[in-house]
Amino acid sequence: MKAVNEGISPAAKVVGEKFEKGDYFLTHLMLAGEAMKAASEILMSKLSEKEKERVSAEKGGSVVLATVSGDIHDIGKNILVYYCQLTALKSTTSAKTLTL
């Protein structure tokens, strides 16, 4: 998790700060999200089965996330999902449509 705490998380914070200041735009957020996804997939693929079991056993609470279909906030939701997968939170994604 050192890679997440010292690499991915600080990088995501910088991207968020630059977006808030207007230095980065939506395309930058999308690219950062894809980079985080790729990094998390690489990290998970490098874990031994024992390490994967340890991470799974340490998972604490659960997080439920949703956005309106096609909404720009889907990017942020996906970034949070990738982060949850690498830390101690259970996360599940679904493409279900809810009718209210």
C-alpha cells in the first residue's frame, strides 16, 4: 500500500488541486482516472495470493457509490472505486438503472 499512499494518492491530490485552480480541465481528470485505473490493475496483479488474501481480510466497511448515467461525476466515482479496491474498503460497481 506504500505505492498508493506515497504515489497514487498524492498524485491524485495534485490533479484535483490543479483542476480546482483551473489549470487542469476535464480531459486531464479523465486521463488521471485512466492512469489510476491502470496503476491499480498493475499493483493488484503483482500481489501474491497471500497478499491478496491479507488485503481482502483487512477490508473494513463498505461503500456504495452511484451517479446519474452519463454524468460527469462518474469519473470521480470511478477514481474512488479504484482507490477503495487498493485500500481497506469493500467496493462494488454495478451498471444497474434505478427508477425512482
